Amino acid sequence: MGCHWIPGDKQNHPHLIPLMFAPFGYHGAMTETLPVLIGGYSSGNLEALPGTQARNLVLAWLVEYPSERTREAYRADLEAFAAWLAEHGAGDLLAVTRPVVALYARYLGEAAKYSLATQARKLSALSSFYGYAEECGAITANPAGRVRRPKIPKDPAGLGLTLDYGPRLLAAAEEMSAAHRALVALSYLCGLRVSEALAVSTQDFREEAGHRVLRVIGKGEKVRVVPLSPQAWRWVQDLLDPADPSRPLLRDSEGRPLNRFQARRMVEAMRKKAGLPERMTTHDLRRSAATGALEAGAPIHRVQEFLGHASPVTTQRYLRHRDVLDNSAAYELGRALSERKAVGE
């Protein structure tokens, strides 16, 4: 897929107006036609990006990603970076240098305190965008291409809740709103990613072979079917809306779709109510689903299917991490020392 541009006012920096790619069979300014091609785009989504040139370029870049969730995440990453540039007077989106991106990378970890995975994704989005801009001739070099990104540990950052603690969270959710209960049902009892849970609507529930199931569109637009336990079904039923089956199931008090930040605050509120000691995120609920299913004796390939992992290696990390903790040499050392008397006694 090629990238074509036509220049505008040559007395200033040329307005780089992207033309429609030939494979789509369109011609003309991408500003008007690309939002139609990009499902999920809505007017005003790119308002945080200064200048028509930057917005056009971002739209042209996003259209190459088939997943709506990827487009939405990357768009938000670009908007956040543009806002950070404006706040610190660090220049235009298409005029930044490598040191500026390196400072932003430090900000993500040290000030914003994002997880390593989120930091890496945000920097990857910048590198992808600037690589595209370089290929199109909008900039001469990719300022994010060689900026160091955090290394992601191979083992999961945490196991989530074990079966000993899970019931405490369920009891706390039982005493909170229907949205709290549905969030736990989807993220914990069904093991959904937060993006998957927030996208669930009434039309995604159905019956198959005598089972109540949820149709989930996961990473890479892959579809999986997750059976609902009786408790999970009971907790989502209150929010089903047959009159508007495409409406997101999880909504705030004003009827608007929940975002991931609201979901995270809800999880933290349930954690506090349950008296659980450590901070908990929405992804910790999914980790808890993996840990609990393995602890309950579910075969690893079944857990892989349940969570929608593309590879069993990802699922095995939870099993390996638990085994490393349970059989740590630290216990052997402690036991040996406790059984021996000090020299001279």
C-alpha cells in the first residue's frame, strides 16, 4: 500500500494532504473519506492533534490497522503525546527530536508511572507513526525509532487472586452496583481483557448446545466463545437491554459507556471493600481467572482457550510463575537453617 501526497502552500511548510490509496479505489482529500473507512472513528476524536497536516497523517497511518481496538489505542497514544508536547512547549508533533521522545519515555515511567507494558505500547505507537511519516516524506527521520523501551518480563507481573481470596472479591461485588457485578463477571468469571469486557453488548450473549455463552472478539479480531457460569449469567442479566442489543453492557450512572479508567476505579473500590491488601487493576481480574482455573485443576489447553491466548506459552507463564514461588529454594534454605543449631551451641 503506497502513500501519496500533494503539496499545498509552498511558501510555508507544505500542507501535506494525503490522497486516497489506489487499492481503495478513491481519490481526494483523506480528511473527508478516511473516517468512513475507519470503523469507530467519530468527529472530534483527533481534535487534540494540532494542525490539519498532523491529523491527516494520523488518519492515513491508522487506516492500515484492521483492528478497531488497535486504532483507538494508538489514536489515544498520539493524542496524549501531542498534549504532553503542548503542555511542556516541546514543539509540534511533526517537529520533535529523539531527545524529546526520550524525555517523554522517562515521563511515562517516572511521573505517570505507567506499567512497563503500557510504556512499551505507547512508545511503539510513536515509533510506528513516525516510521510511517518518514516513509511518506513528512519528516526526514524517525525520532522514536531508537529510543529505549522498557523490557517486558517473560513471567506475569502477578498471579492475581488465588481461590482462597477470590470469594472475598465476589462478596464485595455482591454488595455494590449491577455494573460492578457485571464487570467482575466479565473480567474475572469469564476472563475477558478490559477492552473486551467494555465492548460486550446484549447481542453477544446466546445459547449453544444447551450452554449460555458469550461471543467475544479478542486481539486480532479473533472470535472465541466463553460459556457463562450460573453466577456470571446472574450478574450480567440485570444489564441486558433487548430494546437496544448493540448498546454496551457496562455503562456509568448517566448511561454512557464505561471507559477503562472508570473500570479501574471500580475494581479498586471493590478491592478496598473486600479488604484485600494490594492494589488491583482490571487486568488483575483476568490474571485471577487464569490463576484460579489452573489452581482448580483445569488443563492448560483449556485455560488457553478460555483466555484466548494465541500461544500456550503465554498460559504456561502463570503455571511456571506459581511453581517458582511454591518450590523456591528460599524455602529449602530457610528449612535447613531452622533445623540446624548454630556452631558452638
